[in-house]
Amino acid sequence: MSKNISIGIVEDQFLFREGIKSILNSWSNFEVMFESSDGFSVIGKLDSAVNLPDLLLVDLSLPPLGKKEYSGLHLTKELAEKFPNIKVLVLSVHNDENYMAELIKNGAHGYLSKDCDPQELYRAIVNIHESGSYINSTVLKAIHDSMGKKARTTKSLMSFLSPREEEVLKLTCQQYTAEEIAEKLFISVKTVNGHRNSLLLKTGSRNVTGLVLFAIRNQIVQL
């Protein structure tokens, strides 16, 4: 990895925040450089920050702003709008499929349970940083189930995407980086990124995670 991944933690429970920070700092390629005990002050803090984190770990359950709810979902939506280059990995005690699907649809790049193995947390952060998303089997199933079976027909998909775009999309959904996709398809990284940009435009997706959603919705990838 060419450089450290700078990480922020948005978590109201002090002991958990300190614990996760200790785990992250034990890996030499991670640097924790931002912390917040609530979500509603994060945008203001980022506005005034000299350096922005590459990725934020965001707790789903966060303190309200007075009497107004301000959860990890609210923060995820604001980050997608105001700081789209900052990746978001949601950590939560909830395993509810609706939570997972809603967060991914609204800009989160990944979702993990707080009781996940530290090595999965490591993989998720690296995958999100390098390929733009981390969708494990649990989240994949949640998204699939929440979307039902409203899919395009195979015929319409074939005219909507080129065969090469579909190849790039499938490999993207398998968490391959642009460099790895280029190697597998014997094309340049620039060409891969060109196909990804075309896919984003054609599908109306904000980011790579949005492409995964599109692929699941249209049964391009199978569970």
C-alpha cells in the first residue's frame, strides 16, 4: 500500500471508541486522525479541518441534536452530499436487513456488525479505500431481499450495458480493484476507470457501492 489510510471515528461510547482506536492504530498502514462523540457536529468539524480523513467509521446509533434525531444514517446522507470523497463504513449492533440496505442506498460504502472479527474490519477498510466498497454476504443478502425481484429483463440489460461494462461491473462487485480488473481483462487501468465512469452515468449511481446495488437489483450478480 502506497500510503497510510487516514481514518475518523464517530462513536458516542467512549470505551468502544478507545478500543477501536487502539485496534486501528495497531496496524501500521492506518492512522486515526479524527474523532467525534456525536454525528451532528461532524460536518462543521470537517469544514474547519486542515486535513480530511479518507474514511469514517460511523456508529449507527448516535446522540440526538436536542430533541431532533441525528443517527448514523443522517450523517451518511450529509457526508454523501457535502464530502463525497470521504468513504463511510457503518458499525452497528443492529443486524436488521432494512438498516443495512437503507444505509448502503444512501451513500454508505460498507456495513459491519460491532461484534465482527478485527481482521474483517481491516479487510473492509482496505477494500473500501482501494475499490470503493465492502459488501459482505450478510449485507449482500439484506440488499437483495429489500429490493425484492424488481429487475430489468435480460434483453433490456444487454442493450443497456456493453459486454465489457458488464464484465467490469461483475468484477467490481467481487471487490476487485481497478488494477486487478485491468490485469484480469488484459486492458489498462485507464480503460477500466473509463468503463466504471460510464457505468456510473448509465446507472445513475453515486459511487462503486451504488454499482453493486444496481447489479444486485438487476440480478447481474448472484447470491
